[in-house]
Amino acid sequence: MSSPTGHFDALKIQPLTDQEFSQFQKMIYDWAGIHMTEAKKALVAGRLMKRLRHYNINSYGAYLKILNKGENAAEKQVLIDLLTTNETYFFREPKHFEFLRDTVLPSYRSAETFRVWSAACSSGEEVYTIAMILADHFGFSGWEIMGSDINQAVIEEARDGIYLLEDAENIPRDYLKKYCLKGVRSQAGRFTIIKELRERITFRQINLIEPLPGDIGMFDMIFLRNVMIYFNRETKQKIVERLIQVMKPTGYLLVGHAESLHGVTDRVKTVIPTVYKKV
């Protein structure tokens, strides 16, 4: 009698067909607004293979049946988590952080809390980068940040605020000393963000193609970086329109260096490339 493990190891998975891939394309577009080109077929097959092995099935068609069976919300989230890319690091595309530090904050005169939304925050490096800059200017009060992502798994990572020591290479030395703690014993080889910063931050799962939660408030600055490239123009327009609704009258919207809002909206004006201000 063969063991379950032996049967698992012997599982021969059938190749992902074009028809099956088109169904996954439609799913990820309907659920997350992400447009996956034909070039992503191998990536989809590779990332979803672990779910086939999890269910001990040998075809992507069988996995599609599981996804389509009733309201399988948990498996739908697994699919989204697997197919959304989460590449990020501390102080990525530094000109935006220099703009915040050198231009926005010195001219901020309002008595209101300065609020920032990192709208595709992945595992949190962007959020904590912003937090270090705000703490350096305001101290540990007078500001707050919301980080959000569609991927529930990376939101949990971000909330923990624990990273490998090698991830700290782009953090300025003075920030590293003031805002990060080196792990010891079981956390050796890691570092964490200090409690005073983490207390100013909330993390939420938000799907940008759906109506925004009504309780998120208004923001002085929204970072929407390196996510627009996954959407078609119609989806971009809907997302940007929603974000503009929660920007303060003097608010800024920042996109990635490979992105542009040209032809997407006329409700913001360019300040410098990839940095826009509400009009």
C-alpha cells in the first residue's frame, strides 16, 4: 500500500492550458483589477502549482472548480496573495522621500494631524520609511500613517515590523539608531521598528478597485507607487478618482518612477515628475 507522501510526491501536474490561463486572467482582473498579459502564463502556473499540491490535484482545471465552488472567500484570498507581486525595500525611489522631507514638511503649517496613506504597502518597508521621516520632523505625535494592501499575508508581515538585518542597508545610520532595534537570541539576524513608530501606524486590507472604507478619513499625502502598471486605463481612472476624494485640498499623490497620471485624470497637476497635487 503506497503512503500518502508517496502519492503526493508522484503527483504529475498537467500543463496550464490557454483556456485555463484565460480563466485565471479573468478572475484576477475581476477580483483585484490586475491585468495579466500572456507573458505571465508561466508565473501563474508556477505560483499556483503549490495550491494543486495542497489539494492533491493534478490539473489547473480542477483548481478552477474549487475556486468556483460557492463563495470560497478563503481560497480567493489565497489566489490573490499568490498572484500579486510584492517587491519593496526601505527608501526605495528616494526622491519621493526627499520631496516629503525637504519640500512638504518644512512648509506644513496646519495644526491638523499630518496623515499619509501608503496604498499598496506590501510588507511595510515604505510605511516605516515614511514613519522615520515624519518622526524626525514631528517627533512621536502630530502625524499618522495608514498602510494598506490587497494581500492579507503581507499586511500581517507589515504589522509585525520585523525584518532581516540585510534589509536595513538603505536606512540612514542615524535613522537606524533612533528607530530600529537589533534582535537578540531567537530574533538574532533581524531588526524591528520601535514601538513609538508602530503606534502611529494602522494597517488594513483594502482592495483599491472596490469602494473605499468610509472611515479612513482624509490624507495630506498618498503613495500609490508601482501598482498602477498592473491596471488598464479604465481601472486606473476609477482608482485615482477614489483616492482624490480622500485627499485634503492641498494633498499630494505620488506614483512610481515608471508610472504617470497623464491621460488618467485632470484633477491633479504635476509638481515634479511622478508627484501630483490636487487642483
